Amino acid sequence: MTRRNLLAVFIAASLIVGISVSVWAEKQPHMKGALESLKRAKVQLEKAAPDKGGHRATAMKLVDQAIEEVKAGMEFANEH
């Protein structure tokens, strides 16, 4: 494959991935919003003082888990 053909394939693949991601987000605006909110919550928890009797650390773990569940739910919905 020539360099020019390789570049064309790379550009086409990049466009397809970009379009797929934007369609994925548009189909699920509430899940996307929830994901963004969870990410903001994680940042705030990370900035909070650690002395909370272990509850801050537990909340951080649960937010991480929630982020993964939202992502998995979005992926599942897109495949079915």
C-alpha cells in the first residue's frame, strides 16, 4: 500500500470514528449529561479535605463505579 493510500485510509477511519462518537452522544443526551456530572463530582471529591471518616473515599469509589456503569449502559444501548 502506498503512503498516499495509507493516508487516505487513516483519514477515512478517523472520520468514521469521529462521526460514530458524535452520533453515540446525540442518541443519549441524558446519559452523556449524567456522565459529565459524575466526572465533575469526582473532581470536587478529589479537592475535598480527606478527613471525612472514610466516607469521602467511599464516595469516590462509588462515583468511579457509577461512571463505569453509565459508560457500559451507553455502550450496551448503542449495540442493541
